[in-house]
Amino acid sequence: MALYDRDYSSVETDYIQEGASVSFMKQTYQLLGASMIAAAVGAYVTMPYVQVVQDYKWFIFGAELLVLFFGLSMSKGKPGLNLAMLFLFTFLSGVSLVPLLASVVGMGQGAMIGNAFLMTSVLFGALSLFAINSKTDYSSWGKPLFITLIVVIIASLVNVFILQSPMMHVIITAGILMLFSFFTIYDTQNIANGAYDSPVDAAVSLYLNFLNMFTAILQLLGIFGSDD
């Protein structure tokens, strides 16, 4: 009788929830891929105007923050508009990368950009798979990671405007790589556990992790690969 008394409705619910989670993850990574394309387009079309981008870098950075914190927030629950804000933000982030990319190309190390992207993709993919398959709960990492992020931002500003130490720059860059590697694990598991309201919000989190890891790896390759 136990076979007939089994609650099949709960089993069906589990399958539905698992299917919804897989669908959510699929949409998230599709948007992440599209975001990278938007960033690549932003970098490509503005590369010939590297000096203009350099002159207006703080204005561009301010526009990024405006879209990230206000545009995406106000467009939540508004299909179409939230996608437009996502791609506008990632496009602008690609524009912001132009001075760094141009400096690497100027050193005759253009291939380093592809190497950095490949290394970031492999590391990001490995961390994501680890987070999805891990039985450990990383939900408690949120506050420590955020506090560490604030410390890193403050240290970066102090080094840029006061210390201007190359060694400190290397340490901070390596710290950024580690920090956003941990953020990737944290965010990926949260996405798998249904902590995000929409794939757009989830894609933004993963994109920020990938972007910061990529820039950190590219800078480290440039530092250790230079002849100076």
C-alpha cells in the first residue's frame, strides 16, 4: 500500500521547481553572453577615440553608476526596459575598458587581451560549476565579501591619489581577482537557489564578477609581461 500512498504531488512539484531553476539559469547565462557582446561592441566602436574616452572617463564612469544603481533599479519588472538598461550598462563598461585595452595594444601585446579573456572564462566557468555542484552553503558570505569590497575600493583610491605605489597596485589587483572569484561562487549559488527576482538582475551580478576578474587578470598579465 505504501506505493499507492506515496505523495506524488510533492514529487511533481520538485520536478517543476527544478525545471524552473534550470530555465532561470539558462536565461541568466544567455543574457550574460549577450552582455559580453554588448561590452565588446562598446569597446570596438570607441577604440579609435581612445583619447576622448580617456578625457571623459569619469563622466563615462558616472554614467555607468547611474545606469547600474538607478536605471536597472527603476526598470525592474518592466520587460524590454530592463534589457535596454542591462545592455546600456554593459556597453558603457566596454567603453570604459578602452584606455586599458589601448595601452595593452600599444605595448604590442594585443594577444594578451585574448589570453586574459580565455583565462577569465576558464576560471569563471570552473568557479560556477563548483558553486552549482557544491553541497556547502555560501549564503553567509554576503556581508564579509561586501565589507572586503569596501576595503579594496578605499585602498585603491588611497593608492591612486596618495601612495601611487606599483607594488600596492599589484597587491590590490590580485586582491580584486580573489575577491570577485569568491563573489562568483556566492552569486552563482544564490542564482541556483532562486535568490534573484529576474534573470536580468542575476546576469548583472555575474557580469560584474566576470568584468572585474578580466580586468584584474589583464592588468596582472600586463605588469608581469612587461619588460620594465
